[in-house]
Amino acid sequence: MKRKILVGNWKMNKTIAETIDFVNKVNEKALKVREEELIVGIAPSFLCLPVLRKLANGIVCFAQNVHFADNGAYTGEISPLMLQEIGVNASLVGHSERRQYFNETNETCNKKLKTLEKYNFNGLYCVGETLKEYEEGLTKEVIKKQVLEGIEGLSVEYISRLTIAYEPVWSIGTGKNASKEIASEICWYISEVISEKYGKEVGDLVYVLYGGSVKPENIKDYVNDSNIDGALVGGASLKAESFLQMIDNLLE
């Protein structure tokens, strides 16, 4: 049976001091639940990763991004070797804000995922449709393309341990969340897409999360669904009290 996953994406928020304060408030509970049915992760800014890695014994540390090259003339980027040096071996790939503001494509996401496999990193690959695509009924077409092009060329073994987050772009930071029914159907569909190409055993092993205006009040509705293995949370993960409440709600 899969353990449920809760990952907070802090985006460009929190100083080092604020990170220390947050960890001091949530670390004890995170350490306890690690041995139960819940995996807790945080994706802070690059500057805060070493602090989180050092202090947060019960929390999985995710980078928000990683470059596909080991080194080179890529100003402002971070390589997997740099993350590896501070003990971080997991990263988000393809978040909609990276796609929207920094021109990431399925192709560049694929190159990054191949690099994560090369270094045995855990990958959390984000997919999701825009409002226009949703309104035009293109959700499944867009999702299928993002999933298959993103994981093309990865080994079946690595795909089996991948986590994919369905984050409809129209619900991120807008306060509009997809209904439980929509989230459940698309998370199920992602598993089906992988099953059709790589076999049901592989599709069943891949974790599929939902993200998009998730908060303490609605997280249980989503994650209790059999098709949804956890949540990738943005703004609601920034306050320790809110994050702790989400952990409690998932353990009920």
C-alpha cells in the first residue's frame, strides 16, 4: 500500500531565519509521522536548502529546480552535483511557473528528469493545463503529451519510482481549486497513460499528487480519494500552523 505524500512548495518565499523558525515548529511532528503512513517534504529556495537539510530530520528536502548539465556557462542555475554536495537528492521538475515564466518545455523537463535518473535523485514532475486548454476540453490531450514527452527515454525502473503532480494552471494561486471529481479523474488518467505504455504494474507504482489551491480545509477530501496519492501545496505550506493542520488532517 502506498504511503500518502504531502509536499510544500515555498516558491520564492522565506528567509533562512524564517526557515529555521518553521522547522523548529514542525520538525517534531514530521519526524513522528515519517514512521507512519505519511511522507512529508518541503521545497524551499536554494539558499534555504542547506538549513532545511541540516535541521529537518523528518522532512524530505526537494529542490525547486535543477539544471540538466553537471556544470557550464548557465548563469543562475544549479547543477545536480551542487545539490548532491549538500545532501539533497530530490527535485521538482516542470512546475507551471517554470514553464510560464522561464520557458520550460516538455523537452527540457525530459532532459532534467534524465539527469535526475543519472544521479539517482527522486523526481517530482509537474503537469497541468491552462484555463484556455481546460475551457476548450483539451485537458487530457495536454496532460498525456506532457507526461509521455516528459518521461520519454527514462528507464522503466526509474519511472516506477517517479512522482507526478497534477496542477491545473488555472487553480494555482487563484483560490480556484479543481473539484475532487476533476482531480480524481485526471490523477487516474495519468496512471492510465503510464499503464498503457509501460504496463499496469508500472502505472500502479507511480505516485500521482494533486496540487492547486490545496489548504487544510480541503486537503482531506482530495487525498482520501483512491486515485490521489498526496498533495503538492503552495501558499498553505508557508505557515507552520497551516502545515501542521494539514498533517493532522491527513492522519485522521
